[in-house]
Amino acid sequence: MSVEVLTTVSPVTNQPILTRNGPSDSEFALLPVYATRAFNDYYRVTTLEQRQAIVKHALHLLNQRQDVLARELTEQMGRPIAYTSKEITTAVARGEYLLRISKDALRDTDGEPEKGFKRYIRKVPLGPVLIIFAWNFPYLILINSLITALLAGNSVILKPSPQTPTVVEHVCEVFTNAGLPDKVIQYFHCGSLIRLESIVQSPQIKLICFTGSVAGGLQVQRAAADRIVPVGLELGGKDPAYVRADVDVRWAAEEIVDGAVFNSGQSCCSIERVYVAEQIHDEFVAAVQDVLSGYKLGDPFDLSTNVGPVVSQRSMHLINTHINDALDKGAIDATPDNLSFTSPPFNGNYVRPTLLTGVTHDMDVMNDETFGPVIPVMKVGSDDEAIRLMNDSEFGLTASIWTKDTTTGEQLASCVDAGTVFVNRSDFPSPDLAWTGWKDSGKGVTLSKFGFEQFVKLKSFHIKEYPQ
């Protein structure tokens, strides 16, 4: 098989900016072999304290590169430069939290005391872990799995998105410089489904972690179907927000717009559906219009830009298809006048932030993941109606309730079918909470103390004193 050549196309200009070669057949075949050898040495030779020191140093080195990494993110995936360095600092902070809780998360669990016996449960690493991760928040997504995998004592093989190929190169370099033994982290560039399936099917891979689309996750799951191997899937979302009548409307509008439009709406936990109490619906729509009128769509290297391009022409086409489907079925385009929305830079994949009213669940924009800067607003007559509509989805990643009455907000949140429910916040995976998708949003857990569990297996020790 000839070496695969992958090209990264800029979302800003639609011109090629990077190329990377995939591994040769022999190099590819050796990835799990080297990962197994490295695991056997890494886990047996290093203590948790030594692994913690390596991770701490690597996170420090990663943070020192934030300016370089931020610029590369803007170049490769189009997020405005004003925001990209924050991904690095947030990823480091997230990794530092996982580092702080790792001793407790990985400690032995004692059995029931009994004279003459010693019993306990130990958490043992699995072996080589394959981590396949997406481009939209690549450092944050990778940190979720990588740090826990390494602290637990596993080796890892990383497969980045071809859109952001330099992420793995930086990460591997900083961990090597931090003292991680050779081949404990490896990576490969790949766009071939056949090749990806073959490494998923390798008996030496002991866990697969995938972050991406539902379709991609199902492909990985099918590829692993003939193996007894765990597969963690972090997939899409169609995350709803419910704005109750008691809110400060202007504040809620600012928060909802940010939750829907940040990163051009390209987040699995972006707000993609908005339900608004009928008493404040018109006032809320007017407030959203006012907020959007102050946003700037444009060159992501301009520090004043709020919204950059979406990642690809394919993505731009899908978003516009959702908008047009809604308009054809009776929705109203309520987007305010904004010069930057009508005259974005030439050649890039620019989609204006779009406010839709009069939407229904008969429209694609209220059912399928849009992954773009679209705010569909639907009027509701009661809390019960809002909850019913929020749960009317194949997805269940996050949801948010916006209200001054946080007690009622918490009660309503408990009725929503989602892995994370917010009250008066959105789009923020907190490292002390389990990050997990319900329904078609995935399976498995990252972050929090529970995020360590998929990277270990349990080994029970049962020791009886020798009879005297």
C-alpha cells in the first residue's frame, strides 16, 4: 500500500496549509507491538508518584507553548485568535485537576475486615489504549483521556483529526521532554477507514476511546464488534436550553448567544435548541437580536472577531441546508442587520450567526446536529411542555435551565434526559463532574474520579494467613 498523504485545508482561505504522511504498512503494523512493549516496561517500572511527576512537567511545558499552539489552532480550524489560547490554559487546568485526584481515584479499595484474612481490590491498567479524537477542541478532548490513561499506567496510541495534525506532535514532544519513556505515547496520521478499522481490531489494543460524530462512532463500534474490548464513545449533541419567564432577559440572551455561537457553534455541547416561556418570548428574541448586532463575523486573526469560519465547505453546506429546511417549513429568519454578517472575508467558510423563530420539531434544525452558529427559538407554554420537548431528541449530552429560581431549576434539570444538566450555565465540562453522553450522545465516562475507571481493570486480592 502506498503511503497516505493527508492535506489540511484552511477554513479561512480554503487553501492547503499542511500535509502529513500516514505510516507505511510496516510502521503501522509496529504501532501496537511497540505500545505493548512500552506498556510492560512503563507500568512495572514506574510508580504512580513518578507518573504524576511526568504529567505535571508535561502540562507545564504545554502551557509554555500556548501562544504557538493558539496560532496553529486558528490557522487549522478557524477559531478566532482571541479565544484559542484559552483552550490551552483550560486543558492544562483540567489536566492538573485530574493529576490532583489521581492518588485517591487509583488507590486500592479494602475489603471487609476479617481476622486471619486480607482482602482488597486493586486498579490495574489495561495496556495499549487507542485514542481517536476530533478537531473542534483538540487539546481539551485529548486531555480528557490522555492524562487519566497515562496516570493509570497505560501506553497510548493517538490518532488526531487530519484538520489539526500538529496537536499530537506537540503533545508527544512535551511528554518526551518531561521524561516519559520511549513509545509510551505514539501517534499516526490517517484518513483511511480501512486502516483505522484494522488497528481497532488489533488484539493488542485494550481500549478504544473515540470522540467525533455518531456515524464515526458507530463505524468504530462495528469494527470492534468481533472483539471483547471496551469502546468509549463521546459523540454528538442537540443540546437544549429552556429560558423561564423569571429571568433577566438581557442577561439570558447574552448567555444563550455565547453558548450557541462560540466556536461557530462547533461544539458537541453547544446550545442547539432554545425553548422560551411564551410570556417573555418576544422580549427575548429582541434581546438576542440586540446581542447579535454587536457580534463580528470575520477574519479569525483579527482580535475583534467573535465568530470565525466553520471548518469546511461540507460543514457550511450542512448548516445552510438546516437553515433552508426550517425556512421552507415556515420558520422566520430573525437575524438582525449586521454588516459583518453580510460581507465576510472572501473564500473562507463563513456562516453568519442565524436567529430562527417559529421553529418546530418537524424541522431538521430541531432534530439533527447542526454544528454551526444557529439559534432556533421555540415558544413554550409551561415547564412541562419545555421538558417534554427537551427530551424529544435522540441525543442526551447536556441541557440547561435558565431561571432565578435555582431550586425549581434543579428540580426541572432532574427531569431532563442528559448526562450533564446545567442551571444558569452551558457549554462547560467541569473536570470534577462525570462527562458522559446519554442516548446517541455516547457511552463511557471521562473527567472526575469516574473518568479513571475505563482505563483500569479490577484485580481482587484474597489472602488467608497460613495455618499455624
